[in-house]
Amino acid sequence: MKIVVLDGYTENPGDLSWEALGRLGELTVYDRTPQEQVLERIGDAEIVLVNKVQMTKEIIEQAASVKYIGVLATGYNVVDVDTAKAKGITVTNIPTYGTDGVAQYAIALLLELCHRIGDHSNTVHAGDWTNNADWCYWNSPQMELAGKTIGIIGYGRIGQKVGTIAQALGMNVLANDRGKTQKTLTEAKMVELDQLFKESDMISLHCPLFPETEGLINQENIAKMKDGVYIVNDSRGQLINEADLRDALNSGKVGGAAVDVVSTEPIKKDNPLLQAKNIIITPHMAWASREARARLMAIAVENVEKFQQGTPVNVVN
């Protein structure tokens, strides 16, 4: 079988190997593929792997040889799964690979809001400590997490891991998840969204993007939150109404925010969050530890192998 990886660079910028996948067929790997070259590069391949390249209805309908599309990520909105299903094309994703890394990153974002370690390191390198009149200084309020309440919206694998870490830091954990009840939880108290907004000192987003969660962090819901609340998002950028969050940050209603995702990526110059105070923005890298990417690679290979054996796994369509 011919196998084509259309945009493999972010998964493997050179520190991993495609060798295991290459053993399953005649493999061609492209670092990046412009959308207009997708059909040309697919050619007569039967297996196509993508990360963020769009497998649209038009492309799927014209790609006559394709029997399998593997998404090198958990989210699979880049594939028109209905068209693929209609054509008998199997579509798979990569679940669970990033639980530990993404949860760790969410806590790292929260800790950065509490201490602004990077900013303070920069001031030291700029000479501020050398020239300081006192033996120490800090340019932002320093906050302990012990005794604070974190509200976690979306309590799947990642949300639960964040809850476990938060509890280890001495935090009280509130959770909201439409698919879970209090009986399924250990470290968290399940509450309605309005209660979570009202009682949380920090809010961390870990829910999927659905019509009902799009723009969940908006002016109306921010008004229900504590003054000075911190908001963390390394889930999906569209969960936040970015203009509303900008306004809340600039007014001080929201004390700080840290996001690894935005509504359109790469971030556009006119993104409202770039005009906000007290915000940390990182370039969608929570998933990118070598350990997580190695797990992703191993699952991607297993997905292809199982498909070839006629027993596909992680099928999303």
C-alpha cells in the first residue's frame, strides 16, 4: 500500500522516526502541503495521514484511491467525515496520547499567571536586579494556589488529570461535565456552570468544541465570575469570545488569562487578545512534548496496521 503523510513536520520535526510506519507500505512524508497541492500529492495513495491539512468534501470525492485517512491528532474536524463514510473511507484519530502533557501544561500556564517567572527572569537579565536598591523585588502580585478553588470545565481524561494535580497543590476542585455525575468523580465536586463561575478563583477549560460550548467564556458568563478570576485555556480557542475576554482583562474583571489556543491559528495580527492586558499566549504547544508525540506516532502506526488487518481501531466515522 502507498502511504502519504501530507504535513508531518509538527508531529516529527526530526527527533522521531517514521521507520515503523514505513514498514507498513511505500511511504512518502511531506513536512507541509499547501491546500492546493493536496490532490497532487495524494496521487494514487490508499492511506493518507494528515494533521491540519483539510480533507474537504471536494478532495475526498476526487481522491479515487484513498481507503483510509488517519488524523495525527485527537480532533478530526479537518476531515469531512460524512463524505468519507459515504465513500467507504475509514477515518481514525489519536486519542489519549497527550493527557499528561496537556494537563501539565495547563498547570504551568496557571503557575505562570501566579508568579510571572519568565517576566522576572527577563528583568534580571536586563540588569534590574543588579541595579535594585533592595535584595529582592517582584513586579506582579505573587499568589499561592493552596486553598484556592479551581473550576474545571470538561472533566474527561485531561480535566481529571488537572484536577488531581490541582488537589496535590492544595486546591479545591469544582468540575462541570455534561457526561458525568458526582458518582464518577473522586477529587472534584460536580456543580452546575453558574456555580462554577461564581465560586472559582481560577477556571481551566478542557471541554470539546460543540455548538453549545463555542463562545462559552463570554461577557454574560464573565459577569458571573469573581472579580480578578484567572482563566486558562489549552483546549480549543473557539471556547472563548476573544473580544469579550479582552475587555474583561483590560477592565480588571478578569485578573489574568493564559491561553495556548486561539480562534484562528496561526494567530492573526488583529486578534483581540493581542490588545489585552495580563495575558499569556503560547503557540498551541501544550501537546508537543517528545513523550506525547512519540505516543502519538506509536498509535498512528497501530491505527494503520489494524486497518490493514481488517480490524480498524479509533474509528471516528
